[in-house]
Amino acid sequence: MDSVVVIRSDTDSGPRPDSAVMISSTTAGGAEDIRLDWLAGASVVGLTAGASAPPAVVDEIITALSGLGPLSVSERITTTESIRFGLPKEVRH
């Protein structure tokens, strides 16, 4: 993998990617944050998103990445989360 794009919002409280362990990485909140010149020359670009990333944003970023040339997309599920969070009692009906 030559580069990694991490989809996250500025308000995401999760850990930031450690760019020291990646060849090239950037974070994006949406397709408007993708600068193809950052990824020029990469033959493989990884794309990762947390559970809170809207599928539409992931799709928009994949479309933006197609500006690099022919695109092949494969999904790899590395973990399945089963934790469910209940609503706070203040907002339950």
C-alpha cells in the first residue's frame, strides 16, 4: 500500500492515524478534502473509515479517487463490532 486516506470528521474523538508508520497518509471529512496531487504516483491507496462515517461520504471519496485513473475497489472487514449503546435516560421515552 502506497498511501492511506482516513475518513473522519474534525470532531471525531477517536485516535489520529500515526503517519510515522505509514508511507503517506491524510485525513478527509469528505470528497472536497481529497487532493489528488497528494496521491499521485500511488499504485495502491488504502481507504479506511470508522463506524460513524456516512456511507455516502465513503462513496463520494471513492468517486474522487477515480480521478487518479482506473479504480478497483475491494472491501476488507477486519472486525465486526457488536457493542450497542443505549440512549441516555434523559432522552428515552
